[in-house]
Amino acid sequence: MNGADVQETTDDEQALLPLDVDVQFHVRRRSGARPDRPALRAVCAAALSGEGVSGSVMLTITIVDDAEIQEINREHRGIDKATDVLSFPLVDDATAFALPPGEPRELGDVIVSYPRTVAQAEEYGHSVQRELAYLVVHGVLHIMGHDHEESDEQAVMRAREEAALAVVGLTR
């Protein structure tokens, strides 16, 4: 096959494609998690759709224990403590790389501490399922470039998180 046989999808053409989200799950046994994978896929799709993402994309969600997330946090952020969620975008602009036809754009990785999820669900008075979905969506929005350092950014991010959670009925 030569270069003339390869059809590239332009940004405009990509925007016309329906969203197809492939979520890869890695759940560490020691985390104790038993996630509702269809619900997590649905909230990921809702969050990405709300961001205007279309076409075929892939995310990786890894659920770990506190010791593992602390190690990752120390390694990548220089912070030697456990946290609830970490996000690692793979590219600054999800359309930056030319891909072979049919290959999804890899957006990044979301890593969630399940023990933190359980503790926060209890603290906030809602289900573990809701907290896990919230943390996953929070991570996905970070991958898409959102932040919550400023109050106006935080308000936008919270509204988008709640909209994605509403798709699967996980409202407050």
C-alpha cells in the first residue's frame, strides 16, 4: 500500500463522526474494587461528548489501592502521599497525531484510589458507585484540559461533572 492509498481524516471530518469510546479497565485485586464498568463507560462517553469529542477514542482507567497511587503520585508529581485520582493525558491536542484508519485516538489514563473512593463516599453521604463515577469523570475532564485552581474554572468543571453523572442517574 502506498501513501496515496491512505485516507486521512481531517479535523472537520472527525467532528462529524459519532463518538465511539473504548474504555480499557485495569482493576488491581488488592484494591477491592468491583466497578460497574458499563456505568463508567457511559459517564466517560457523556463527559467526552460534552467536550465535543467525536470519532473513535480510547481511555484507560486503572483502579488501585492507596499505596500504589501514593507511589505514582510521588513518581510523577513529587508529592509523597495518596490522593483520590490522577490523570495523565497522552497528548496536548487529541487530534495531533495521524492514525492508521480505524485506530482510536488514545486520550490518556485515569488512576483512581479505591480506598479513597470508599472513604469519600462515606464522607459525602452518597454511594461508592457515584463517587467512583465522579472521580473517573473528574479525571477525564483533566485529560481534556480542565482545571479547578480558580473558582470560575471549578464551577465549569463541577457543572460538567454533574451533567455526565446525570446521564447514568448518579445525581446528588
